[in-house]
Amino acid sequence: MSAVAASAMSLTGRGFARVSAEEMRDWLGREPLAAWDAFAASWNRLDTDEYMADGGRYRRRRYACYTVTGATVTRQPHRPHYQGRGYNALNGGIDRWFTPVDPAIGEHPSLTALLTRCSDTFAAAAGVPGGAASWLIEMHQFRIEADPRHAGLPTPEGMHRDGVDWVAVTLVGRHNVAGGVTAVADATGRTLGSFTLETPLDTVLLDDQRVWHGVTPVQPIDPATEAHRDVLVLTFRDQR
């Protein structure tokens, strides 16, 4: 069974799918990942999130929007990120203008492969022929920093949905951090899965209409050394 089919089956059955780094490497292919190190290094150039209502300075990010129609990926003009307060009680309810993703990163082969493979998988889970799928995708580069005095909060809003159709979260890297456990729950709060994204490319795919997700705080292992957790989040809205 292909990775697309297996992941789509898990999404349909459980509402989420875990995809290991090894499976992701096979899924994305050798060529798109040839320059993965340069792609991952761009997380060192993120800007501080100035919209944290809790006053925190632990989150850095960049942002971009895309459409994917069939196999065609198109970056959209820069726009604000918006979530209603019903989905993000902490930071929602306002337009948030984040620094755009660097152009070279925005068209990087690793990203393009992730966008198209996830598009195919979510289309399959939704029962839509891949060529007929049309998505609006928001791309978020996140770095969560931690120090001995302050834990880093990957999801300061707690267990939540993002207000979209599908979500993909891919680990880009962890440096000197403990914690960061991902939990997935149903609408009643019943835990469906709990695991840690540990290896770059470890990924979780989520049916945002059915499941809630959150990540526990991260703390430095060595308090004398910089500590962070980097992820790529892609959210998909059906535009048909």
C-alpha cells in the first residue's frame, strides 16, 4: 500500500495519521530532499511573533499562502493570518501580519513536495480525485524557544482545532529540548494518540474537522545551552 493510501486510510478511520521520518523520506523522494539541510537552516532566520497575548517572547515564525490545484502549486500575495476566537481564544480575533517566508524557501523542492503529497493524501481521505482537488494552504514556520526560566509553549492556546479542513505538522528539528509531546483527542476530550515528533521529517496529519491537537511545553535539557523546537505547519482548506 502506498504512503498516500495508508495515510488516507488512517485519517479516514482515526482522524489522524503518524508518518515516520523514514516513511516521509520514501514518500517525498530523494531529489526533493537533496537540499533539506538548507531548507531546515532557514528556521534560524525567523522573526519574533509580536502577537502573543500572553506576553511571551518564546515563539518565532514566518508565514506564506499557497493554492494547489491538481499538481499546480501557486504562491499567493502576502496576507494576514486570521483565526476566530472560537478556534484561538488566546491570539485569535485579529489580523496577524507575520514576516513572509523567504522566496527561496517558499519555492524550495522540499516544500513543493510536501504541498503536493499532502494535497494528494487529503484529497484521497476526502474521497476527491487528486486532479479535482483545490486547496488554500497556509504555511507556518515555527520555532519555539525555551530557557531555564521560561518553558516554550508550542500550543499556548491548549488543545485546539485550527478552523480548517486538514493539518500537517512536520518536525524540522529539536535542539537541547525535552517535552513537546503531541496529543490528539476527539471532540469529547478522549485521547486518541500521544507521541513525540523526535526525528526531522516525523509528521502527523490531522482531520481538523474531527480531532483536536496540542503539544506540551518544552524545556532545555542543558540550561547553559540554547534550546528550541522547529516545526513546519501546513493547513488546508477545500476551495472547490
